[in-house]
Amino acid sequence: MGRDKSRRLSGSRDFRQRLVLATLTSTPITIKDIRAGEGGLRPHEMSLLHLIHKVSDQHVIDVNDTGTKVGYKPGVVVGGKDLEHDCGAHRGIGYFIEPLLLLGLFARSPLSIRLKGITNDTKDPSVDTFRMVTLHMLKHFGVPLEGLELKIESRGAPPRGGGEVLLRVPNINSTLKAVNWIDEGMVKRIRGVAFSTNVSAQIVTRIFYAARGLFNKFIPDVHIFTDHRASSSGGCGLSAGYGVSVVAETTTGCLISADATVSYPNVDEISEQSEKPELMSPEDLGEQVASMLLEEVAQGGVVDSTHQVCSMALCESCFKMLLLLLSHMMTLRAIESLRNIKEFLDVKFIIKPDPNSNTVTRKCVGAGVKNLARKIS
């Protein structure tokens, strides 16, 4: 009789990460007491289960009538091409891209899927951040950039969405490459994209000049592309909004990001209110995001706070010793991720503060997660 690998968990926290770790380690899990008395699983969590069903095979997903208990027995991540998934309008597409990247790397065949929903919002990283930063971060772990693509075909802002992206993820042969990633370098240039959908084309220009005005006080090489989508030209989604995503690239190839979005409420909701809600102006938005990026750079580290969890998830999948330098400002989500990684893979991170750079160095020996799905195909 082998040791029982199954895990019994409770609560709704880290629902997405628990599913991903269970899948990568072939660990059956049972999660109970999911918002008992509050409706159980949220629509975006049910949508995530449907998404896992589409990219996997030979798995079992059991949800009780109240949505407060989920049983999940992982199968094989098969990947596939020409898949489609409607992410809904409760969470952004970024909520679904992060687990898809990790699962797609360990799939039987390359993954190609069209995702529909909200491309830019205030809850999840924008699709621009994934395209400009996350995908390029994977190359540090030996993931080939060939076949790795995120194409934004239509932008969708809250509350109704209507955006559409095409995600392609190649599968790896065996394991991820270990890294020694401790040199953050100096910022050499800043790039970004300011977008608007179903609003005046002048808004993206106002965002651009406001953000660049602050950046140019510190560095001359700044270029922010503009992406205006209108109903007449297509690719504009169902709601009105605007936003900006910016990236600082260092001399050692590190990418530090920040983004923000402003969206208009439903027209029906506005008509029912005595006063229209005040939205952040394009100028204020541009200056806010510029300040956010400068703060991320000032904190130090090879990744920003948005990518702390994703980078650690990649680290624990590696086979050998690796070093990872992150910002000293660990997010609560990153701290909880350390506990989940320890729970499923028994991987411990050794954390050492560096008073000279005001950062912390995290070191671990990866669990050596292999792409068994490809080996048995």
C-alpha cells in the first residue's frame, strides 16, 4: 500500500493555486467550508473549474449542491489547439492566464486557446502585463519563446467585458531549468501601452504625456505606445474604459511592471443615480501608474510584486538549486503561496535579508516536476 497523497483543505483562499499545485503533483484534494452561508464558489471559480476540464483528461471534479465543497482528482493535462473559453465578467482574463501558463508547460501537447472576457481591470494583472513581462520571464527557466504568444484581438473593460485574446503556450520536454537570478541591474528604458476603448481617442494621448512627464525626470528612453479602440474600427469590447501598462527594463534583462485601468459603470446604473460617479482623469492615471512603477523599482529585486507568486511557482518546479532575488515587500499572497508550495511539494524557501540592497534573497531546491503527460503520450 502506497502512502495516501490526498489532501483535505478548507476555506476559499488560494483556490486557484491549490488547483494548479494539485494538478502538477497529481494530488487529489478535497476543499470544504468554501464560504459556508455565503453562496459557496464564486462564478469565476466555477469558470476556472470548467477551464481545467477543457485542458485536462481523465480527471474528476465534484462540486456539491451548495458550492461549499469541491473534490478534485487530477488527470492528465492534454493541452490542445483551437480551444475557446468564456471567462465571464466577474474577473479579468489575467486571472485565468496565470494558471494556464503553468499547466500548459506541463501539457501533453502545446496549448492554443481563445479567452473571452475582461482584458484590463483593477483586480488582476492586465493582458498587456502578461504579454510584455510574464511571457518573457519564462525564458529564464528555459521555456522557448517560439510558440509562446499572447495576442490581444479585442479589448474589454469592466463591467461587461467583450475582450478577446489568443494564448499559445508550448509544452516543455522534461523539467524547467534552474536559475541563479540575483542581479537586478539598472533601469535602461521604459516601455508601455496606453489603451482606450469606446471613449475619445485623445484620452490615450493625455495618459501618455502625463506618464512620460514623470518618467523623463529620471530616464530619457521612454516610449509608450497608444492603442485606441472604437466601435467603428472594431476590437473595442462592450464597455468604455481606459488604462495604461508600463514596464521598466534593466541592464540585466529584468522586467518590472505596473498597470491600472479606469472603467465606466453601466449606463443603466448611471441613469438611476442622482450624480454621475467621478472617474480618475487620464492625467492622474498616467501619473499614478508612473509613480507605481518607480516605487516597484525603488523596492529592488528581479521581479515586481505582481510576479512574486508566479516566479516562486516556477522555482519550485525546477530540479536543481536556484537563487531568486525578490523585493523585500512580500505580498500576503506570496506568503500564503510559500505555505501552499510546502504543503504540496515539501519545498522550503530559505529567506535571507540583504541590508545593503534592502531586499531579500530566496533560495530553494526545486521539486523536479517533470512533464509526465508528454512522456506517456
